[in-house]
Amino acid sequence: MSRNKKNLRRLSVLVTAQTAGNLKKLTAMAGFRDHGRTIDKLVREKVLSLRGSKPADSRKEASS
């Protein structure tokens, strides 16, 4: 898939120097080219961990 067909948004992020350093290390460890991919990965992992192991549909049925 070509780069221009991806669903991307430009985002500016303000972080501390320590967070920037850690983000740089994570980006290098993951082998990504830029920090945006690392942020995407971290957010994706966090959303999955917050959702838990149950699918969203089974939670709706349990609460009804």
C-alpha cells in the first residue's frame, strides 16, 4: 500500500526530555523509522490492555 493511501493525521506532541529520550530508545529497539509508529504501537497496546481479554460484544450482553 502506498504511503498516500494510509489514514494518517499530523499530530504535534509536547513531552518532557525524559519521555523524548525513552521514546527515542523505544523507536530504535522496535526498528521503526519515526516516533509516530512507536506512539501508534504504544497506544494500540494500551487500548488492548484496557479492553481486557473479553470482546466488547460479550460485555454488553453481561451488563444487560
